[in-house]
Amino acid sequence: MALFPKYSKTREGQNVIMEQRLLKAVNNLILNAETCTGCGICVDACPEEAIVLGPVGATRRGAIDYAEPVDVNPEKCSYCGVCVVMCPFNAMTLKIDGEERLPILEQEGFPTYDMVTTIDEEKCDRCTICEEVCPRDAINRDVPAFEGGDEAGKPRQAALQTKTTFTVDTEKCDVCGICGELCPSITVVRKPANPETGKVEGDVQWEESTCDGCTICVEACPQDAITLEREIISTKLPGKVDIEQDNCCTCTWCVQSCPQEAITVEKIFEGDIEINPEKCPGGCSTCVEVCPCNALYLPSPVPAKDMKGQVEANIAINKDFCILCGACVNACPSEDAIVLRRTGIRMKDKETDLFKTIKEKLLTPRTSKVKETAPGEVEVKVLGEAEEA
């Protein structure tokens, strides 16, 4: 019996770790089971057919704990890294002797996704919309917290870049002290009372860094001695908003919701998806729950008087947000309820023979008809030949 190679599969938290231990090297393919969506792209991409589709719907909904969305055979795996390159959700990591590496890129060459994800800094107003709507937590909003959203945040007057000018007419001011009582940015310092002059004298001191330009001092001054002018130098919040490309699945939620049209994202897959609500059993909602892009939804009920003899759809999709990943197809148990047709893949660098083989598989139309062929393994219904635009 050979001592090497040795193979194992273990689980540490959310990671499933496949290991190939050679005489002088250790290879680990790590599947993040929580990040994995069950799209099955790695299944088609694996040149060794070492990855099979798992019960996507059941695992993603938490109905079972004995399987993952995909299952990797550590003995069949060549630890080349193709699945890592092709996973659109960054759920795979390959380590060689503890270091993240991709032999398929280093040794043989292989195209990678042509990711287009940019935010125009000039247009971006640093709002919170894109961060809120992104279903993959791919927006990095590096903007200071302010008191409106966080009690421990910076004061609101520090949000904008301004120039404030505070002037006191000493001829009018009688150092009454009202402005200082109202505003923490103003301090009225009186000189000791002097019986020789019999006058009350002093100074009004102002701190610009804490002044928010509210003008309450101007309005409250009984002598109209205060003038406050505030110039807005920049209306943009400090900081920057970026897209973390490794986490971005190109769903374009950020693009569609940006009020300033500051974001550009190009989807990595081209094609179409068709939903046949009449074939959906209803009451399932598995596809809605597994969709990693928040593109599928249960339509709001339509009043009976507006139906006009139509059957109310029990499932729908917003194609603007769908990236054609296939997770819904892999999870749906109803035959032909969802039909997926990819016609193109955005890649950069030369398309190798291996990639062309993978591309043909990915462009093959498929539809829902999930059935469990063995414990932890499922298959879907394939339609015809590969389609290319």
C-alpha cells in the first residue's frame, strides 16, 4: 500500500477542506459552504469531474446538515484551481503548502473573468444605498460615522467641508452673555467689574471647529452685534466607496439603485432566463431563498377585479438583477419551471482548449427537474446543445 498521496476531507466551521498530501507538498482545496450558492459552475468547470452537485435547495435553506451545495471528491481533484477561477462567488480557495496559489494560471495559462466594476468618485455622493441593497456585501463604504447614524460618531457639522466666518461688532456688543449661554462654540469672557469706569467689558470668543452655522447666536443677540457667514466648499462626505471585486457577482443592484448613476458594472454572463409560473407548484419559494442576487420574488397579490381571467403568477424574476448563475435551476424540483440559457461569458486573456470545453458545458441550456440520484448528489435536466450569441 502506497504511503503517498494521502487524501482527506474535514470540516472546520463553515469550511470544507479537501487535502492531498504528497511526499513534499500538501494541497488543500477549501470550500466555504456558507458562501457557496450551489450555482454549479464549478461542476461544469472541473476538468477531472471531481465536483458534483449537492441538494442545493435543502442545504441553502438549512433543511439538512449532511451535505453541501456541491461535493468535492478529494481523490479525483487535481488541485489545479480551475474551480477557484470560475467560481463567481469566491467560495473556493486553493492552498499549496499553506499559500494561496493557482497552478492553472501559473503553469498552463487560463482566462479569467473580465470584471468591470467601477465607481465614479466625482459622481458618487457617498450615500448608503448601494451598501444596503448589495446582496453579496461587496460594497466597501469607507466613510466616517456621524452622530445621526451612530451616537459615538463624529458631529454632523464635521460632515461637510465649510468655511465659517464669525464677526462681533464691538461697538454694538454689550457682552450680555446670551450667545455663550446658547452655544457651546461661544465663550463670553468678562473683565472684572471696575468701579473706576463703571462699565461691563469683555470679549466674545468663538471656536470654528465646533460651530455648525445654525445662526442661533445671530438671531438671539439683542443688539444685532453678531454676523455669521458660512460658505460650503464641498458638499461631499469625506471618505470613499469601492466595490470589492472578489465579492461582487455583477448583479447590478448597485447600478440600478444609484441615484447619481455613478456605478458601472458589466455582468459576467450573457443570455436569458425564463420563468414558467404555471409549472411552479406554489408555496415552495426555494428558488427565492437560494437566489444569491435577490432577483427572484413572490409577486404581490393582484386584486381579483384586475385579473381579467388570468392566473395569478406565484413566482417572478427581475432580470435586471439576475446573473444567470443557475442556482435556482439547481434547486427547483419542478420540471421546466425555470429555463436557463447562457450565450456568452465575459473573459479576458486567451481562451484555452480547456476553457473552450468548459464554455461549451456552461452554454448548454438547462432547466429545473432536480432529483437526488444518491445521498448528497443531484442532477438537473439538460436541454439540447450549447448556445452562443
